[in-house]
Amino acid sequence: METLASMPRVFFFCSNEPGNMQEDVIALAEGLVELDIPFYANCDYWLQSTTPGDYLFRHDPDVGPDDCDVVVISCTWPHWVRMKTFDLRRQPLPPGLFKEGRKYVTVYMDFHDGYKTVSWEPEFRAFDFILRTKYNRRAYHPENMRPWTYGLNNRIVEATAGGAPFSSRRCVALTNFNASHPYQHGARNMAQRLLEPELKQVLPLDNTKDDLSVEPQDPYEALMWHQTGGRFSRSFYERLKGSQAVLTFCGEIIPPAPFQDPERYLVGGNRAKLLRAWYAMLGIFDPRHDRSIHWDSFRFWESLAAGCATINVDLELYGVVLPEMPVNGRHYLGLDFSRIKEFVERLRDEPEVLEKVAGDGKRWAEEHYSPRATARRFLDMVVG
């Protein structure tokens, strides 16, 4: 066990509703297990195996928030969108969470898509920390937000283990986005329209998709399929481990202004579209680069974990902030949409860059975003 100045205790508010995947707290709890840090929950959640009762989170009726040093609210507690039906369920924050005289630190895990999420609402200013994935330094965020990211969890690590040596993998780039949201992602659309026609000349594309509506026959795979809301596919992971590269684009590419509230042209129908077109036109004369919002996806981390050359936007260029930043050209291949030909020409002229980036990216992700590293970073931030 790593030595800590004190032994903090963590309490999680999560949900045991079927299909309500809460990987925001799963990776964190898995890391706490590795660090031998005690934690508790309001319910039993996340079966780690087919063994009955093998829950990661366990409810102890004798331990509540007041008995702990940190209280964590899972992302979907106040706001859960069911993926298959796309209906929204909302519920209030736990009663008494911010009561006067409390001894614990409060943390909300904001893994929601979009720019302005539920955690922009006034009551969330009472949280000590909001850990926000998809953070962009060139857009406004409330003062109690800190950059965070999806990272790795044990399910991903297990599913991506044992990949083929890079030289024996298929020289293709996977473009599979079927385990995704039922709406368009601007960055993916741009990649399909602008990048893929050029890229396929030097790196063939594989857009094979699985039928995620079919329950797997293997008991463990079926369990993961149920708990992830039908997102788990072993055949996808096998393709991943046998491919050299993966396109992992997600989210929106937006104009460089305004800083304070780009939500005005992201939501609102035709009026928002007109406003966005106006800011895009202004962006032509703006020396600043476009920005990427809600860029993060599990495909990015699955690709890194599997030892693939991971292709995404140039995170630094587009304003993205992670707690530990990867280096473009070393840990992943970051694209500037205004310089696609240079990007493709490099892959043509330096084919060996794929293998180097794949190896370095895998090691970087394991070092900085394993469950253990995530838990260690969390404790350093909220406990000190």
C-alpha cells in the first residue's frame, strides 16, 4: 500500500438501476481498492464477475456520508439519459449533502456530453470540486471545476490485454462508432468528410460494426453487456487488438469565440445555427484556432490501452485540457483540420511513426490513467 498522510474514507452516491453505467466512479473505486483506501456506497453496484454478490461498491448500513472524509456524487445521479430510448431522468441531489457543519469534502463527477451541463446550475456551486471531463481552457467553466478525463478501468484493461505484436496487425484504421450517442458529432463528421478520403490512400479504413442488440452467450460478456447498457462487444476488442490505428474523434469543433457562452450557438434550433454560422464567419478573421468541446470518448482510451496508433484532434491546439497532457506525435496522432494533407503525407513518408506512437501511447495511458493513477490523483486533489 502507498503511504498516505492519513487514511481517508470515501462515500459514493451511485445508482443500481439496470443499464445505468457509471464508469466515472468505477475506475476511481478500482484504484482505491489498489491503494487499500476504504470506501462505501448508498447501494450495491457494479458486479465485477459472474460470482453472485461480487460488487465493487457495497452498501454498509452502519456507514454513511458523515462517517467519511469525501463524498462523491456519480455523474448520472442528478441527470441520466437512457441511451437506447434517449429519455431523460432527473432527480435532486442527496438531501442534506451541503448541510452546515459537514466535515466531508464534496465532489461531483461531471462526465456529461455537451458544453453547459447540469453542473452549471447554481446549486452545484456548493460542491468543493467538480471533476469535468471535456474541459477546454479557451471556454468558460465555473470556478469549482477541475479538468478530468475518462481514463482506463479494469474492464477496458482486461478486454484490451494480449494484443498482437504491432508488426503482425492489420494495417488499417478502425472507424467504428456504433457504441455511441444517437446524434451527430461534428468532429466525426468533419473527419469523415475531410480526413477519411485522404487517409484511406495510405491507411485503409475498417468501419465494421457489431450488432449490439444481441446479448453475448458468454456469461461474463453478457454481464458486461447488461451493465454497460448494451455497449460491450468482445469482437470489437478483438478487432482493436489486431489493428494498427483507430480514429477516435468525438464532440464538436467550434469557432474561437465567444469565450463566455458558446452554448448560445450549440443549442437552440435554427437560431443557434444562424448564430454559429455568424461566429464561424468571424472566426475567419480571428487569429485564434477553433476549439474542441466534449472531445473525450472511451474509444480514445480503448485505442491507447490496446496499443493502437490513436488518431484524434490535436488536443493542445484545440484548447483541450487533461490533468496530464499527452504529447502530439509521441503518445497519439493529433490532427489539425486545416492541415490534413500534411498529416497524411507524414504517415505516407514515415510509416514507422504508427508503431512508435502506439507503443508510447499505451505506456503513457497505463502510467497516468490506470485506475491506480486516477485514484492517486483524486486523493492528492481533494484530500491533499
